[in-house]
Amino acid sequence: MTFPFNFFAAAFLGAFATSLLALPLWRTWCLRTNLVDDPGHRKIHRTPVPLAGGFAVLTGILLPLVVGVVLLKFGFVKMSSAGLIVHGLDRRALELAVLALGAVAITLLGWLDDKHELKALPKFIGQIVVAIAVAAACKRITLFVHSEVFSYAITILWLLTIINAFNFMDNMNGLCAGVGAIGAFIFALLAATNGEYLVAITGCLMCGALVGFLPWNFPNARAFLGDAGSHLVGYLLAVMAILPHFYTKQNPRPLAVLAPLFVLAIPLLDLAQVSLFRTLIKKPFWIGDTNHLSHRLVRQGLSRTHAVLVLWLLAVMIAAFACWL
């Protein structure tokens, strides 16, 4: 059965429009509740900026998803391939529910950090709780090691690493959201080519929601993702890297399991180099500074906008290698 492109387009456009239109509402709410990023050290904005992006992106993903599920389950979509999606929804209902709840939970954790500036330990504990729940309810990483303990440990470690990589990388307008949108698109493409259409639709929803947020954030920011948004982006991409079957008996490609490392190479490299630098100068690695890849490009003479565009381009080029794998 040929899967229609219409499902992918509807997911992307629905998420794009919802995120784009929801942002002003969340922006107003943030201003009323004083959920803003104030000017200060290491910051270039001169007025408070609402931290509305995470909530807008979450709305852009969940609202079209709920509407789509209702339309499919009650037979409002009269397409031959609709039954294929309904079957996938029924088979993976618990997994999808846990992933959705995890997205809400990680966004709320980021919101608490935005609002109250949580210390590193309680924030890390919250991330671990979400990671354990996802590892327990969903598919886990194995890396060809037949050990349940290993699969739990490596899956939890992967989730924590990617969540914090994107949290660290959210340091310039458009950087985190743009790299996240690129990663979501590539994961959707990889899943679609393998016939994993439900995973591909999830990637399209995420990509659309992030692209819908970008006009409010790049090049000039009227809203930031905040920790709520960067946590959400990292969480979703970590999950998107786990869900597809990169290696199967029908397609035995051992190197394909490395594809997520290339798709997410920019945030992983940024996390590695900045953590190493902070360790060498005996500074806690969770304390922010201006030694990220984006800051280094600016110190080489690029504008902030051009630095972000360069990192977007590098993300696309490296991800293309993942597609080849």
C-alpha cells in the first residue's frame, strides 16, 4: 500500500499553524505571569523577553495530534491508508501516551527552572524520572547487547545527554529551534523510508511546530524557548532517535545504528567541547559561559545570525551522511 504524502503534509502544516498562532497567546500569558528572561550577564537583549516558546511548541505538537487521532478513530478520514495509521495507534497506544505525558512533564520541569531557577541536582533528578518512565514504557536502545540492564542504562543515559545538549545549546536566537527542526525532519525522513509512518508523522509534527516558532525567535527574538522549550526539544529528539528501526533482519545495516549520532552531531559536539573546557579550568560543567560553538564563531568575526546559519548548514550536511548510512 502506498502511503499518501497528504498525512505528512497535514501533520507538518497543522503543527506549523498551531505553534505560530498559539505563540502570541502564550506570550501574553508569560508577560502577565512575569515568565520572562530579564537582561543580564551574557545576554544581549535589553528588555525582558517572554519564555513562551516551549509552551507554543508543545501546543503545536499535541493539539494537531489529538485532533488527528480523533478524526482517524471516528472514521472522519476516508482514505485507504487511514486504517494503517489507526492500526499503528492501537498497537502503540500506551507507548504514545507515555511519550506525550513525558513531553508534558519535561516541559513543566523546564518551566519550573525558568520560573524558580532550580539548582542542578533537583533538575537532574526530574530529568532522570522522565527518562526512566520512557525507558520502562517504550522501545529501548540495545546496541546488539543482550542485557536488559544495559538497555535501560544506555537509554536513560541517551535521553539525559540529548536533553542537556539542547539545553546547553539554547544560547542564540534560532539555534536550538533550527537545529531541532532539522533533526526532526531527518528522523521523519528516515522513518518514512523504512515504512515507519507513525514515527514519521511524529517527526513532521515536531518539525512543523519548531518552524512555526522560528519567526518569533529568529533573527530577532520576541520570544525565547526557555528551559521549558529546550528541554522539550531535546527530549523529543532523543525519543525520535530511539523509535525508528535502524537495523532489522530485512535490512541488516549495523552502521545505521550510528545515524542518530550524525543527525544530532552539532548539539553533541557542543556539549562535549564545552564540558571538556569547563572541566579543564575546574569549573562545574553545568555553569554557563560563552565558550559554545556559536560563541566561538562570533569571536571569529561572524555576526550572531550568520553563526546560527553556519551551524544550521553544518547540521544539514552532517545529517545527510546519516541518510546515506
